[in-house]
Amino acid sequence: MLRVCVRQVRAMGGTMSVSGLSSLTAFEQAVGQTPLLRLRGASEAAGCNVYAKAEYANPGGSVKDRPALSMILGAERDGHLVRGEEGVIVEGTAGNTGIGLALAGRALGYKVLICIASSQSQEKKDMLRWAGAELVEVPPVPYADPNNYVHVAARLADAIANKLPVNSFYANQWDNLDNRAAHASTTGPEIMRQIADAERSRDGEPGVVTAFSAAMGTGGTLTGVAEALRAANPHVHIALTDPHGAGLYRYYTEGELKAVGSSISEGIGQNRITGNMVGFEPDAAHEISDADMMLALEILQSCDGLAMGTSSGINVAGAIQVGRELGPDANVVTILCDVGARYAGKLYSPNFLRSVSLTPPPWIDEDDAGLGPPWS
Ligand code: PMP
């Protein structure tokens, strides 16, 4: 892959030297230090401050760039990948981790092989290919089925490790603790610093994070941020905001890991305890319907000018619920995971939304001629 980089630089008339290749990639420089945004609409709806970490501002466009980079650097630390030598990264993904791995991996000189369920959005699959990943698409079957994308990815990784004479690395974001560590060492501390400044009192006392809430896919974000926040303040309130019908909500409230419904949200709604979740207990769990997710996405758009993806809608709807419970003095923080354009074929399509019994926002609903665009 680095040969491609050298060739392209030379095609532009440059000379690519060894020292050029050993400097930090722009991807590495751009990951993290994302803005913390006070959400005007969600704060009004909750009756307290609702803040969100703008993780869509990472270079691959999602909250998963931090763990993607952290897992690659961990693989180099542990000797599975060697900088400057050929290497293959294999991963199963709902899309975003794969995009981070593909962008960072290629820039660092590795090939990236991604296994993904065909039900994931076309936009993410297109982006993965453009980012240079090789894609293996499998039917969307439950985790218990041996043909689930997670198991296919693990088998591909095994086959590559046993057959190919190159370095290889199965990222395994679910059980790889470099995922959680990325959020414990960067996202969590950034949130605390940003709230300290944003909510500093008149007499100079730093602002305090009252609560953090988010949905879980691998669990890396919620468990990692919770680890950092709890280490600084054992009283901080940590809440899971699960899509309606997903298994973890029932696990944390009733002790039974059982999914009873489905959601159009992607990348969240886990039905097992991953390695990153072991030892973690939230203080509360909330279940968020897709209708409330849509409402939160509409509030984000019409009150704050943010067009976000499905899991961001679940997170913001959840943060509003948490805020209402905690009262007017709370500073509730959540995550804006990625942008809505990554789900355009679903979120921006009135026909798709109606086909899953969701009401399109009035300004894109062609049948709703009376309302028109949001400024009317
Ligand atoms: N939102 C989106 C869009 C995601 O892709 C993911 C990860 N699959 C998450 C949220 C959940 O993040 P985590 O894996 O850290 O729990």
C-alpha cells in the first residue's frame, strides 16, 4: 500500500523519502479532540444541559476512528503488524470501524479485509470500498448463526493467519480492550475538560459531568467513557440508551439477555456481553423507540442544524430522558456518532420510512403538502 502512496506522490512530481513515510499520517493527527456541542433543542426538551461529543468530526466520520487507530497501534505494539512490512487487517463491522481501519490501515501500509452484513447501508459499503477495503458481504443472520458476519470474519482471519506468509491481525473490536482503552484515555478525559470549561461557574469552579448516556455496539464507547468519568467522580450517572427491543436493556434491568424487537438503527443494539462490556454495570438503562429516534433527529436538524445518523438519534433521545429524570442542574453528555448522509437511502427516504411505519419529517414528506420546508 505504501508503494501506491510513493507512486502517487511521484506522479504529482514529488519525491517520497523514507523520512516522509515515517512522519505521522494526517488521519492520526485528526483523530480525537472533537468539539463538545451544547444541543439547544435537546436541552430545551430535557429541561437541563444536554451536550454531545461531535464524533462525526473524526477523519473517517465516526466515533469508531478512535478505537480503529488504537487497535492498529496495539497490534503494532504486540508485534502482530510491523510498520513497513506487508500486513493484513481483518474485521467484522457494521461499517464505521471498517472505515476507520481502512483509512488508517492503508495510510500506515496495511491491506484491510472487511466482513459486513448486506443489510448495512449502501453508503457505508460504498465508503468502505472507496477507502480501499476489500469487502466480503454476508446475509444478515443472528449472532447464533455460524454465518453471522462476526463469525465469518473470525474464520477469514484464521485462514489468513494460517495460510498467508504475511503479518495479519484480527481486530475483533468486541473483545479487543484497545477499543475501550481508546475512549477511556481520550473521549472521557476530553469530555471532562470540555464540561469543566463550558460550565465553569462565575467564581471559577470547573463544571462537572452529571451524567453520560449512550447506546452500545461493542460497548467500547460507553464502558471506556464511564471508566474515565467514574475514576474522577464515583457519583457520575452512567446510562445505557438501547434501541427498543434490544437485548442489553433487558439484561441490565431484568437480568435476561433477550432481544424482543428490532430497530432501523445501525451499529448498536447488541445481544451479547462482549469482552469490552465485562465488569461494566450502568446506573440505569433506557429503551428508545425508533419513533423517538426520528423525533430526536428532527430536533437536531430543526433546532441545531445537525443532520445526524440513526445511533445519534437514539443517543440524543436517551439523553433527553436521562436529563428529565436528573433535573435542571444536570449536565448530561452523549455522543453524535456519525452523520445522516451515511444512511441517506433510509433516513432521507419518505418511502423507506413509511415502509417501516415511521413518519417522515414534515419537510420531506411529499404527501404532507400543507407543511412544506421547515422555514414555512
Ligand atoms: N453508532 C454507530 C453508528 C456505530 O457504528 C457504533 C459501533 N458499531 C456505535 C454507535 C456504538 O459504539 P460502540 O461500538 O463503541 O459501542
